[in-house]
Amino acid sequence: MLQVEQVNQYYGSSHTLRGVSLTVEKGECLTLLGRNGVGKTTLLKCLTGVLPVARGKVTFNGRDITRLKPHQRAAAGIAYVPQGREIFARLTVEENLLMGMATLSRREAATISGEVYELFPVLKEMLGRRGGDLSGGQQQQLAIARAMLARPKLIILDEPTEGIQPSIIKDIERVIRLLRQRGDIGILLCEQYFDFARALADNFVVLSRGEVVAAGAPELMDGEDVRRHLAV
């Protein structure tokens, strides 16, 4: 579904991504691991069009999207839940969700919103509350729900467990498992919480200093060559 080939990116004179390649298949969860500052979020922004790709190629469903703008990639079926969630704090939960349904017909909106409330029942109870009044975990659920309302083919999650209480982490893990089991969506999960990432991964990629230093199946994630790139 998503193929990243030898992607390079620079920040001034700093070479922030160095020939990064990875693949996300339909129905698969690929976890992207690495310490802070190794280029994970930079890579995600390149994939969503927020940052340009200096060299390399990004293909989505057989289409070269390397030079497409963010809204064009969203229209193609890529949803992005950024680090920090970035919900509309002054809008209600319902209004935030309506933003995610802006391109849907009424019938489609009714169907997909029902599915989202099944995944995140707490949101249905809080439709009238402002997004900024929710806890961090509830805001994260709202951000994921809003992304899902666009019916994406690929969802990119940037550290969804950051600053989240353990009970909500379990809820987010449950939702990602359900999405993966559906088999019709690809998931790229950028994460520092090792156990969370390992529990969900079909495959993994580890970044260090802007390049891929380890990759493979989840049973290989316990190896010392992986852990040494994650330890602080």
C-alpha cells in the first residue's frame, strides 16, 4: 500500500533523513521506533506532504505521491494523527468530529459515525463538551476518531501513547487491534513505548540518526541490536 524508497531530507545543512525505505501493506501495522530526535516525526511529515522530500520516492497504492500536497494525499486516503493531537480545543467534541466528516454525504456520515462511537464510546457521552476540556487520553481518542471519519486507507499515528494514562493506552491498543483485524487499512505507528509497539507490530523499523538500522518481524524486536537504539 505505502512504499517509501530511499527518502532523504535536510534541515539546513543537517541531513535529517538518510535513504529511508519502508513498506506498509494493507491490513498491516508497521511500527516505527527510535529515540527522540532521530527523524521519526520528520519522516511522517514527509509522508503526509507537510515537509518536502529532497530525494527519493513515496508511492501509495501504486501512485507516485512524492510531490503531492497534504490535502491531495488526504484525498487519496492517508490520515495523519500528529504528535500532540492538535484537536480544535474551542470546538465541541461533536464539532471536531463533524470536521472529519466534511467530505461525506449524510448517509455515509451516519454510518461511519456509528462505527466510530462503537470504537470510542466515551466520545458519544461527551459530544457537547469542548475539546480543550477533555483529558489528554480523551483528546487522543478524539484525534484518532476524527481521522477515522475520513475513511482512510492508511492511518499514520505519531506517538499516540505520549502522556496518556495506562487505562486509555489499553483503549487505544484495542482500537488499533480492531482496525488491523478489519484488514482493509494500513497502519503506520510511530512509538517510543516499546511494549505497546511490540504488541501491535506485524513488522517494525528502527531509526537512528536519520537512517534505518534495524527492521523485521516483531519476534526480532527483543534483540540487543534493536534495544540499544531505543535505550536512553
